[in-house]
Amino acid sequence: MKNFTLLLISGLLYSGLSYAQTDQIYTRPNEKTAKAPEKKISQFMKPVNKTTRNNDNSIWRPKTEVCFACDPEDESDEITWYEDNIIQYTYDKYGNVTVFEQESVEAEEGEKRSRTFIKYNDNQKVIERIEQHETDGILVNHQKTEFDYDNIVTDFVTRRATYNWDEVKNEWVKNYEHKKLITRDSNNNITQILVKLLNYDGESYIDRERTDIIYDEVTGKAKTWINSTNDYGDGMQEGIKYDNIVWENTNGQIIETNEQFVTGNNRIKEAKVFKGGKEVGTYKTVFTGKEDFECTINVTQTNSDSEEEYVSNVHTYKILNENGDQREELIYKVDANGDGVFTNDEIVEQQYLIWKYDDKGNQIISAGFFPMEEEEPVATFTASPVTPDPGWEQTDGEMTEYTYNEYGEIVSRVVYMWFYEPGASQYLPMEKYVSSEFLDVSTGMKTTQSKNGKLTYVFNKDGEVEFRMEGMNSYAICNINGNVIVNTKTKNDTETVSIADLPAGLYILKIIGTKGTENVKFMKR
């Protein structure tokens, strides 16, 4: 199978787009990182919903979910599903999972169960997660993870720490922690982010990475962005620098600690690129529409033969339709003849990715494609809902089939994985999840004015939401999976948006302004 990886260009890494902060892991300098029991066929295959609905403004979530597994290589006409795990959920009034308990059918008696407790802050972000595993019939502590967030960019993780349970000491022992120390100027613009990593002694910290941002005194916008790393314990070494930056949009809350400036509130149009203090090329992005872009980075770099070469990395992203289907393409070229012009004949590597969503905003397809190699057979059977471009083949992917009840909630989903075999690739079933009961986990949506931090909002009976926040720069509506449905910049402190045409489901209204970020969850019926 081909490796489904993204292209690298002299340390510049592009990754799939996301509006949520990643749960990052940092490494220290120089750090390297029985027979199955008999299965039984489950009796819980059909979704059950015994609850009577009497409140259109409430939030309903599954109380029980059963996970089934199958043999993906079973060639029989009908899939045989075997019960694998049973999951029980407990929620808070916002629909957040606070406890989930899992029982494994396959595990031995006395080791079947696990339990996870989750705590949230006022912005509905996870601040603590405790995992317990069953040992000799008793649930005991296993691991704890803690998160802290920035006070202004409220979804940006500034601390992540993990602990293991010490049975002898009967206490949590920290085994990992990184902190992002943010420095701001008098205008509240971020001028530095220092990443500190817990050392092996469990007490001291290593300065692992630092981002410095320099602002223009006239425009007030950032003109220089510098990323430095301490990779080998020899102190900070300057890596990538962007200088003479021209912004498509920026709000001074530049939280990026990598080279990706193509989404969100800080998007670069043009910049000069430096590496190790030496100018090596240019960065240019053309933005079309609210999210579409084509980003081109052309740089001179040293290859594996210690020879300098001029290379180009082109990253294209496009929203394809109203459902939010996306296409992302990556092309890597090397100027082989040295004329300073890149042509299609000089493409060294390329790939594109497709994401497809249903009309409720849930992802149903992810697929990766590479050019077909000449020696590979032409596909005679490819069971995929996505047709590759001519001369391309699908090499990786995942598909999910959803079944909804009359209220728009997911009552079952089947997960398929792409199995790559030249000429006969296909999606094969892997897991099935069935919800057996739904609970009303909220007190209902109020039609009177409410406040969430700095945000004031009201849901009107005519299908509109009116919201106000001083210094508002933009707002977005996402479904519960984080897929963006609406993303709009604004200069007003008050906006009104119709949600009448949204499919039924749980959504998040996200408002970003000069004084921070606020989030509101709401259910559309």
C-alpha cells in the first residue's frame, strides 16, 4: 500500500485543515519514540428509541451505544456483525459527555470495563480527563490528562499534562507536560509563544520551541514571524521566518506555532521566506471565496545529495458545494533545468484528498488519491463513491454510512476502511455503532435573551439568532463535528443570522472578536 502522507518542503509541513486546536505532543531533544475468544452474535442490532419527544428545543443524545465488529475479508453475501463493546454515556446540560463507560465483550472477566470522567470549563472545553480500567473486577485509576486554555483565544490549549496512577503511592504521578507561555504587548497582540517541555527529572522544563512576532509601528500589523526550535539540546536555533508579511486578514492573536497561515483569523497573502537566517524564497497565497485558497511556497533548499535545488510546493483547497464537500491538493515540483520556471513536467510528487458530507453536515467520505503508476493494472472493480481523476487511483480512505431517526439524530453508523489492492481496491466494513436509547440532556433553548461571557444572544421563534459582542470580527456556525457551515467577517458588533434552512442537528455558534472568542451550542429542529 502506498504511504498516505503529506508533502514536506524543507521543513514546511502542510496538514489537513482544522478549526480546532490539536492535542499536540512534543518530544524532548534527541528523544525517540493471544488467541481471540469465541465471538457471539449480538441481540442488540436494531436501534431502539422508547423516549417520547415533547420539547422541540431540547438536546437529545444516545444513552447507550453498542459497537459491533466483523471480519472485513469475509466473502459471504451477508455481513455477520459481532458485539464488541457496549458504551454508556452521561451528559451535562449542554450535551457534553461527562462520563462514558465501556464494556468489552472480548476481554476476560474482571478486565472488561473502562470508565472515563470528563470535566469542562465555562467555554465547554475539556479541562480534565480521567481514565479508569478494570483490574480483578475493580475499576482503578489509570491515566489523567489536564488542559489549560488562553484567556483571549479561548480554544487555544496553553498547557497539556498527563499523569499515570501510582498504586504504591496512591497518587497521580506526572509523566508529561508542555506549556505555551504567551507574551502580549500593550495592544494585546501576541509577541511571543514559548513552548516549555517537562524534563526527564519531572521538575525542570526545557525551552523546546519559540515563536517571535514583530509588529509594524505604523500599521500595527505583524510584519515578521520567526519560529525557532531546540532540537538537539544546543539551545534555540532559528528555523523558518516570514518577513515583509502582507496579510489577507489578521487580528493580532497569532497563535500558530507552525508554518500554516491559510485558514482562520490570520491568513498571509505574501511574505519572504527565510531559513536559518538566510533568505530562501517566497510565500504567496491567493484567496478565493471565504475559505478557498491556493498557496505557493517557492524556496531554494539542500537535497539529500547536499546539492542546492529550487523547489515549489503548491497547496490548493476548495469547498465544492453547499454540503461542504472539500478538495485539497498538494503538488511538489523541482526546477530540474534551472530556468526558474516550474512546469508540470517537473512534478516530483502530488496527491489530492476529498472529503464529502451528507446534508446534515456529517462526514461520509474521506479519500486520498495518487497518480497511477504505469506498471499497475487498470482497476476492474473499485467500490468507491468517489471517481478518481483520469490517471489517478484511490490509495486510502474511510467511509461512514449513517442512519437517522425522524428527529435527525444518528441511530446507527457503519464505518468502512479503504483496502488498497491494484485493480481491485474497495471499502470494506470494519465497525458498526447502534444507539439503543436517547436522553434529553438539556434544559431546552430559551427564546429570551441570554449571556455567555462577553456575548449576548437570542434565538427568535422565526428561525433567526441575533447576537452581539463588542469588537466582533467574525462569526462561524459549525456542526458538532467541527465542519464549518457559515464563516463570515463583520465590522458590526451585532448580527442576525437565519438558521431556518439548517438541517436538524446540534451546532456551535462561534464569535471571534478583539476581546476574545465565545461559543454557544444550539439544537436546530
